[in-house]
Amino acid sequence: MKKFKIVPLSAAFVSQIRETNIDNFGNKVYEQLATGKGPCRISLKPFNVGQDIRLVFAYSPFSENNAFNQSGPIFIHKNEVQEYSDIYNFPKEIKADKENFPLSLIGYNKEQKMIFTKLVGDHDIDLLIAEIFETKSDVEYLHARNSEACCFICKIERV
């Protein structure tokens, strides 16, 4: 039985960013040679450092305007890529690379207030997500974030 699903940025949302070259905050989107592994927030695949061209823009994964509404820079591939499709499993390439992707899970309630945090560390993130949703009924959804850079990677919803 599926306990959660991974929600990458949608192709429709990113299409608007690519067409206008402006993010939702009015900032100009810019291109950058990948200096880090990312990942791309659409495909949830790591970038090839020194090879891939990525687009950088400000993004907020929140719908409510409150104290917990964090925005920050994120990266997507310059060229169109497929949305992450193995949505019932955390992306294997990110999961396997703890050095480049130290992860934290942040839990939010229905009012979009942060009510839970957990460093993933050596835990299996798929098992940890399932455990959080089983034991923390007030956690409506999670965000996976890079623990060092604090940047948003993806949303994780209950199923």
C-alpha cells in the first residue's frame, strides 16, 4: 500500500517560467552552468556538474502567505525534461547520494504551519516518510530540503 507520493514541479508551471523568463516574484530567470548537483526540481535528477545548463529562479512551495512561507532559489534544466514519474518512491539518485544531498524533512499542518522537522541522516528516507505519516496525524504534507543549503527539493503528500 502506498503511503505517500512525491510532487515535483509540474511541466505546466515551469513552462510559464520558461516562456516569460520571469519567476513568480518578478525576478529575471538566469542561466548557469551547473556548479552543484541540484537536483532539477522537475525530473528530480542530479545535474552533471560542469556540463548541464540550469535555470535559476526564486520559488516558494507554499500557497498561504504566512510566517512559514519560505522562498528561495531553485534550479531546473534549461531544456525540457520529463517530470519525475516514480512518485511513490523517493528519487533513488538523491536518496543514494547522502554526501551531495543531506536531507531534512519538514512537516506542515493544514494551516501551513511548520510542526515537525527531522534530519534524514542514515535513515532510509522512504521508510522514514511512511513512519512520519503513520505516527504524526497532524502532518498534512512534508517538504524535502537540502539540510546544508536549506533549499526546497520537493513536496511529499499523503496518499
